Amino acid sequence: MTGAEREASAADARAGVPTRPASDAELGAAVDLSTWGAGRSPDRALLLAASAAGCPILLAVADGEPVGAAFAFAGTAEGLHWHSHMAAVAPARRGRGVGAALKLRQRALARAAGVPEIRWTYDPLLRRNATLNLVRLGAEARRLLPDFYGSLRDAVNGEDATDRLEVAWRLESERVADALAGRRREWSAADRLQLLADYETLRGADPAAAAVVRRAARAGPATPSRRAGARSWSATPTSSPRSPHDDAQQESPQMSIRAVELHRVAMPMVRPFETSFGRQTARDVLLVRVRTDDADGWGECVAMSEPVYSSE
């Protein structure tokens, strides 16, 4: 097993799902996972032909059911690469690392095929996607593509303009290795455009307000900024000399919390605990689960249900 394959398998374990190439019989499931609405995903015939030509079509599977899919095809503009055109995760599985696992599986397959780079586009106003693409994966911003697809009027974009940021994932680069290892290097830049915590919610609730944000973003600078991580843009580079590829070493981003869960568990004690308040045979434990775009975190409330001393 190669290093890239090990990293992909580790990402599968963190996400709790295996990722693998889809069989021909499963291509319809990849189409059904599209989150853009009817008629907005590649059809099965196209995926069948692409698969026969060697294009990677991946699935993430949980309990025998597909919960994520990714589709890429080969490109030659400015060098051999794969263009990752479609990546979708079932709503119930978002925020659990499935998207990152699919990307790392793509990377393992690309390296095995001798492909040095994967490119894709994403909406630069979506902070969650920026964090994954630029921070966690270490992709580099190549260029801003205003209204790239034109008016889609689909379930995701609605009437919104389809501005896209094209990124390049140089699979053998030090930048990618650092990002995947969780290493960040500080950098600074002038002129920043802060992104909203949840542009998608704003777009769904108030399209007119979202359009104002979109226009302001277009009027701003068009190079990703580093000081504010993946959530800002920069008009000018820093004065210190550096490789253009260094512009991906970012500080740790702010956390975007997607959900908080409280679990109450009654744990039987090995021996009863007796005080002036009475006799306890079980301990109530409160567990807190916090879900972000990047990880799940668990915490325990160590205080007991009665007002007694705790060393913690």
C-alpha cells in the first residue's frame, strides 16, 4: 500500500465510510446523489463512457448505501491533470469528512496513474468549501471565473451568479504534504474580503441580500489571502520573496460549528457511593458532541449530579 493509499484509508476511517471506484451497476447511484436537482448531474450514459475510458468515478458507501460520489475526467490545458467535476455528499453525512475522504481517494488513484495534479472549481463565497480545499487539502487558487456556468437555476444556486474559483491540487507538492499533516505556516497579505459564516443559508433565505454580498466580492481583490486563512482574499502579495506556491500555507482557520448534541448516560458504579446526601449506585454522565466541517469532537462533564467534591 502506498503512502497516498494509506492516507486515503485513514480518511475513510475518520469519516466512517469506505471510498472506492464505482462498478458499472452503481453508476446510477452516483447520479442519484447529485445535490443540484433533477437534470443537473451527469447522466448514467456519460458516466459509463467515462468509466470505460478510465476516468475515476468514486463512491462512499455506508451500510451498503452510497452516501457520497465524485467524478473526474482528464484534462491537458496547461499540463496533464484530472478535473474533478462532480463531488456530492448525502445531506445526512455532511460535515463528517466524507468529502475529504473522496478527495484523498482521488489523489491516491491519480498518483497511481501518474497524474500529477487535480483541479476543480468551487464557489469562493462558501467558507466551508474554502476550508476544505485550501486549508485541509492544500489546493492552490489559480484564477477567479466570474459567472463560469452562467445561470443554472438549480436546487443549489437558484438565481445566484455562478462565480467560481479554480484551484489546483499539486499532489506531490510540499504544500499538500504540509496541509495533510496539519502543518500551517503563517503568511500575511494586504486587503482582505471576509467571508460570511454561512453564505448558503443567506442565499436561501434572502437572495437579494446574497446578491449584494456577491457583487461586493466581485469588486474586491481576486487572490486568496493568507492572514485570514481561507476566508479572505488579497489584492497584493507580501513584500518578502517567496515561491508563488507558498501562498497555501495558512494559519488554522476559525471553527464553524454545524451541530451540538447533548447525551445523558447513566453508568452503573462498581461500588455504591455514599455521602450525607444519600447512596448512589449509578452516575449520570453528560457527553457533549460538537460537529464542525472538519471533525467530530466529544467532551465529558465531570461534575456529579449532587453538589459533592470532584478532583477534576
